[in-house]
Amino acid sequence: MRQQEFTHDGAKLDARERLFRIPGPIPGLSLFLRYLPPADRSGTRIVLYVHGATFPSALSIAHRFDGRSWRDALCEAGFHVWSFDFLGFGESDRYPQMSEAPDAHPPLGRAAVASEQVAAAVRFILDHHGAERLSLIAHSWGTMPAAKCAGEHPALIDRLVLFGPIARRTPLQRETPPVLPAWRIVTLDDQWTRFVEDVPEGEPPVLSRVHFAEWGELYLDSDPGARRRDPHGVQVPSGPIADIAQAWAGALPYDPARVQAPVAIIRGEWDHLIPDADARWLFDAFTAAPIKRDIKIGRATHLMHLERMRWALHRESIAFLDGGDQAPMPR
């Protein structure tokens, strides 16, 4: 299977956008990539977005609320912005096991397999640009395969932004992780609950119902079978949930000490998936990272990139990726 570029496709979100399908690390299965260039294409800064456990790249970094996305902000800052869908999500191929009963196989899409998909996308993008390194932005569960890739391929990764990362739980959750099926269904009610469950009582909502209704229809569009289910829902691999459970039990699927790139942890004040203790442990665990930041943004949850405080997330991520962290020391 060879890489293929799509010049006309209903999945395009922008006239400048270019779409690619490349061979994945599993024979016969392909990965889908999106690329949006900056207005000045002579720039050399490249960033790849790695999505989380329940929705693909088109509904995260590329989704426009009121005409503007995180991807747009990065492009305006001069970045060549790429994103891809993991196998089992969005426009990438589905695992063959997803056509079978969910209890017929163990959870699909674990971090070890997913990190190989990140590496395949990184190599393709670097070859496309004739570049040596790029930066990664990863969200939620996606931070685990992204950081694993960064640790295993340090020469390819310039900087690493971990947005709402999953860390080892402190203190550890000692109960045995649940036995999970190969795949699961995520409904719109499930997603709405994620937007409201962490907002303290009495605080205004972080996402409007109007925005969610628009986003929700596109979420159902990401799975051809979604509207044939009752209730409507999107089929996703269960591997990410298994990885999160094991991380909270003490088995993070990568070694933070192997990451040699500068690292920024960016999280919301109300994000229960990365509380202060977890962030402290993760920050300290990146012992080889030459530059580290732990940035907490107020009035935001685990899904800040789709919430009212998303512009703060845009600015913080761009400021870190821009570099220039250290002033020169006088002799």
C-alpha cells in the first residue's frame, strides 16, 4: 500500500487543506492525515496533533467554533499543522475485529500499538517536508502514545505539548483494572456528560448547547454506523480506556525519563483526569527534558480545546512551541 493524496474529498474542512492516506504499521490498514499550511509556506516549523480516546482530529484541533479552530491559530503563528486519526477513528481504517462481537477480542488500540501509528505519521510528514524534526501536541490518552513515540525516537521530536495528559495516579488506585471489550459505543449523551461533569455547581457552562449540537452531528458523521444504533453512538476502540486504568494503577505505558525534548503540560483547573498530584508526579518524571512547564488554566476542564477558555490554550501552546525560553546569561 502506498501513500495517497486526496485533492477533492467531502471530508475537507478548508480549501487549503490537503488530505493523505498512508500505510499504517499494521499490514493492510491505512492512516488518514490532514495538513493545513500557513499563509507563508516558507516557514520550517511543523506540528502534529495527536487526538484522544473518543473523537478524531477533525473534531478536535480542526473543528471551528464561530469560524476559528486551534489549527487556524497555529497556522496564523506560522506552523505547518498536521493531524491524523488513529486506527478505529474518523477517516482511518477500522480494525477488522471491530466488525466482530466486542467480547471476542481484548481491547483494541493500546498505547504500544498506537505509538507506532504516531511514528508512521511523523516519518511521513518529515519526509514530505524534507525536515528532521517536528513538534507534537497530544490530548488526553493520546499523550501516552505520543510521549512513548518521543521517548523512542528522540531525534525526530523538537517539542512536546501534553494537553490534559494521563499520568500515574497519586496515590495509586490499587483495585484491579476492569476487563474491557475490544470496542465500545460512545453516545452524544456520554459526550455531553463529559462537558458538564467537572464544572462546579453554580458556575456557567463551558460549552453552549448550540455549539455542542453542531459538534455532535459531526461526531455522528465520523462513524457510518452511528445513526443506525439506538441510541445513536460512535464505535471506538477500548484500548485507550484500558491504558488509562492501568496508568492509574501504576503502569504507565511509557517511561517519561526517556523523553529528551522540552515538555509542556497544559491542563484545566477543573480537569479531574489530571489533578495537581498527578501533574506534579508527571512533571518530575520527565527527568531528561531540558525545559519543562506545568500550565494550569482556570475555568476549564479536560475538553478545554472545545470550551470558552480555548483561546488561552491556543496562546499557551503557541508560546511554548515558539521557544525562546531562556534569556542569555552575561559572562
